[in-house]
Amino acid sequence: MPDSDLRGIATTARLAGHPLHPMLVPFPIALFVATFACDLAWWGTRDPFWALVAMWSLGAGIATAALAALAGLTDFLGNARIRVISHAWHHMIGNVIVVLLSIASFWLRASQGAEAGILPWGLVLSLVVVVLLLYTGWKGGELAYGQRVGMQPEAPRQ
């Protein structure tokens, strides 16, 4: 799609004309970043509070990521113009990896205990998730601001 096409690309998952995916993604992003921050806090203090908060944050991040993923997948599958944009593929595949790594981290913590599951692999997984979120967020920004995905198509000029 040429950059000069500034009409916008409508999304499929909308609420009152507004795209759902960008409204939902801040929740899992904040929760996954909070998980990493809580892991660091636990590492520095060994206070069980931080391990428990990290576990809850991770679980809530996975749940909200599922909702954001449902809206994003609806948009991806519902509009062929989105599927031809390479940024969309990178964004989607990267976020699938984020969710899978987060599920693995949650399983690790649930099976070993909230504190025992942090070092070393829980912390490593949290760090990788945050780094991947920086990448997928960049790609999502390219979709919204560069390719105008989710922007209302302009009405024909008269």
C-alpha cells in the first residue's frame, strides 16, 4: 500500500465507530511491564509481597492480552488491506510470542511458587516480554500512524 494512501483503513472490531484493539492494548502492556517491575522489586528486597503482585499482574496481563488479541485478530482477519502490511504480521507474531512467553512464565511461577519461579527464568521471561513489547508497540504505531489502520476513511471530496 503506498504511503500516499491517507484515507485510512477501517477495522472490523469497533465500538461506536472506534477501533477496539488500540483501546484494549494498554492494559496487558501495563500489566506485563508491572510484572517485570515487581520481579525487580522482589529481586532487590526478597519481600514475598512483590512476588505475589508479580503473579497477579502476570495473570491479569494474560487475561487482558487475550481480549486485545481477539480484537486484533478480528481486525487482521476481517480486512484484507491489513493482512498485506508487513508491520501487521510482525505486530501479530510478536504479540503471540509475548503471550506464549507470559503463559510459560505464569506456569513456571504457579508450579514452583511465586517466589521460586522468579529467579532466574521468571525474571528473564519478564525482561524478554518487555523488550518484545517495545518492538510490537513500534510496529503497532506504524500500523496506526504510518498506515492509518483504524483511522476513519475520509469521505469523498466534492
